[in-house]
Amino acid sequence: MIEFKNVSKTYPNGVKGLRTINLKIENGEFVVVVGLSGAGKSTLLRSINRLAEISEGEILIDGKSITHAKGAALREIRRDIGMIFQSFNLVKRSTVLRNVLSGRVGYHSTLRTVFGLFPKEDEHLAFDALERVNILDKAYSRADQLSGGQQQRVSIARALAQEAKIILADEPVASLDPLTTKQVMDDLRRINKELGITTIVNLHHVDLAKEYATRIIGMQAGEVVFDGPVGEATDET
Ligand code: ADP
Ligand code: ADP
């Protein structure tokens, strides 16, 4: 479970990114966070793996405080969290396989990761992940030779190879066309169902949110203004 307890975030310039957020997200949920640009969706998501540091309150993951975790304990918690970005964040000139394997950095010595000497077991996980998102045939292509949708599937595969228990997807389809958007959202939902990975997706399109989410969290000016099952979400959220 991911638990927000009275979480607030004030940026150094005084902008309030989050205002007293209280939330519980159960393991295996598929949650979509909606809201206009600047509502705080990205801050909310990035506070979960501490890409954004919160100013007040506490965030617990399966009862462990990530807010107060340091060093090895923090790395341990982060290992369970895969992050997917709007801009894919792949190493463009590297192969798809190497990109997917990079999700396993932290499991092995630097020597291994620098020279690409990954154990067979890791390669197996990577191929498995690529198969799950239907791009196994691209394993040896350079990442930047793939379409946007394919690149986003590589980043999903990277999270899978990492054996993430939580996937945080920050506007994963914002730069994709409608057909590709559907494919990537279908992949995320299928993976959630098949593997039970807790999935939190930020979207600015309410229609898309309604199509995919079982639970929608609506944000506005750093506050949660709606939290409930899809049927109850109105277009104002
Ligand atoms: P969203 O993801 O919903 O577009 P964000 O979480 O990115 O919203 O932003 C929430 C608010 O915090 C906005 O007012 C934004 O301008 C501000 N903000 C985000 N990142 C920073 C930052 N690094 N420094 C200062 N303000 C920020
Ligand atoms: P998003 O697509 O997540 O809403 P933005 O375009 O709002 O992203 O922000 C892009 C980057 O700029 C992020 O790293 C964010 O933290 C930072 N940022 C956003 N708003 C501000 C702000 N008002 N002051 C400083 N940095 C900001």
C-alpha cells in the first residue's frame, strides 16, 4: 500500500505543489490522476519515489517510510518502483535490450553495468519483458530508431525487467498519437491485471482516464478534489 499522510510540498520559489494530501492506494490498484497542467499531478507522482522531496507529512510504502529512508534503505524501496516519463528517457544510441537491462542497475556492480556484462538471468528477464509489450523483435535495434509508441513500450519493459511492484507513469501518452496512446494504455492495464503491479498514471485527458481507470484522483491547485470510482467522475474533475 502507498499511503500519503498530510503531505505538502512547497517549491523553493514558494509555489505550493501539494497541499495536505491524504491518500491510500492499495497494492494492485490501477489509478489515474487527472487535472490541468500545473495541478500537481507530476509532483504527487514524483514524491512517491522521492524524485521530488516533500516539505511536510510522510509517505509510506508497505508501511515503510520513504520520507525518512536513507542510503541503502532508500535504494531498496526505489528498486520496487518503476518510472515512466512522457519523454521516454531512454539512452537513444543504445540498443533496446541495453535500455531494458538498465532497469537492473543497482542489482550489480558498476563493472558489470559499464561493460554490459549482465548475467543470463537478467537477459532472460529483459526478453520476457520485451515479449510482454510485443517488441521482442526490436531487442537489438537502437532505441532512437523506434517509433514513439515503441519507445514508450521499451520504458515499460525496463520497469518490468526491474521487477517493479509499483509503476509510476507521468503523462506517458502525452506525446503519442491516438492509436499509439491506446496501445500503450492497453499495455499498462494488461500488465496491471496480469502481474498485479500497482499502477499510477497521470493524464490530462479525463476521457482517457474514464476509459482505463478503476479509480480516478482529480487534482486542482495541489489538492485532491476528487477521489472515487470512474462512474462518479464528472467532466469538471
Ligand atoms: P502537473 O503535473 O499537474 O502539470 P506539477 O506537479 O508539474 O503539475 O506542478 C504543480 C505546481 O508546481 C505548478 O504550479 C508548477 O509550476 C510548480 N512546479 C513544478 N515543478 C516545480 C519546480 N521544480 N520549481 C518550482 N515550481 C514547480
Ligand atoms: P510537466 O509536464 O510535468 O507539467 P512542466 O513542463 O510543468 O512539466 O515542468 C518541466 C520541468 O520544469 C520540471 O522539471 C518541473 O519540475 C520544472 N518546473 C515546472 N514549473 C516550474 C516553476 N514554476 N519553476 C521552476 N521549475 C518549474
